Amino acid sequence: MPDEVIPEPSDGVVTIPVPIDEEDNMAIVLGDTISELLLTETAANLQQSNRNVRGGLDTVMVALTASVGQNFNELGTLEGRANSGVIATPIASPTLP
């Protein structure tokens, strides 16, 4: 392997060959207790992550709801004129030149 030449990459990706002996490539047998603990911990981590995401999304939805409510609470110039026309109250008296 030391005399092997690695070609220059053209796209910026470098591949490093790692020799793995067949003797070292063996499965590891975990006991039932360790396997159950790992599975329980993984499930708990997934649930905690889901809970954190739901909490963040709840916060975002509350902020959006408050923003929408604030936008509908305040009437702008155009909405004020439209309401005035519907209620039939003049905005101002006509001015004479």
C-alpha cells in the first residue's frame, strides 16, 4: 500500500483507502441487557428530540397567531376608508377652493 499512488482529485473530494483485515472485521455480540439498554436509550432520545421540535413549532405557531391577530386589529388607511363607506359616515367635509 505505501507504494500505491493516489490520483489527484478533480472535484475536491479526496478518497483515502483504509485497509481492513478480514480478521478484524468481525461482528460483536452484545448481551441482552446491553441491547435492551441501547434500544431504550435510543427510543428515549428520539422521543425527546420530537418533543423539542414540537415545542419549537408550538412557539412559532403562537408567534404567527399573535402577528395575524395584531395585523387584523389595526386598520390602515384603506381599511378605514372602506369601513367609513360601509358605515356611511363621512371622513371629512368637502373643502371649498
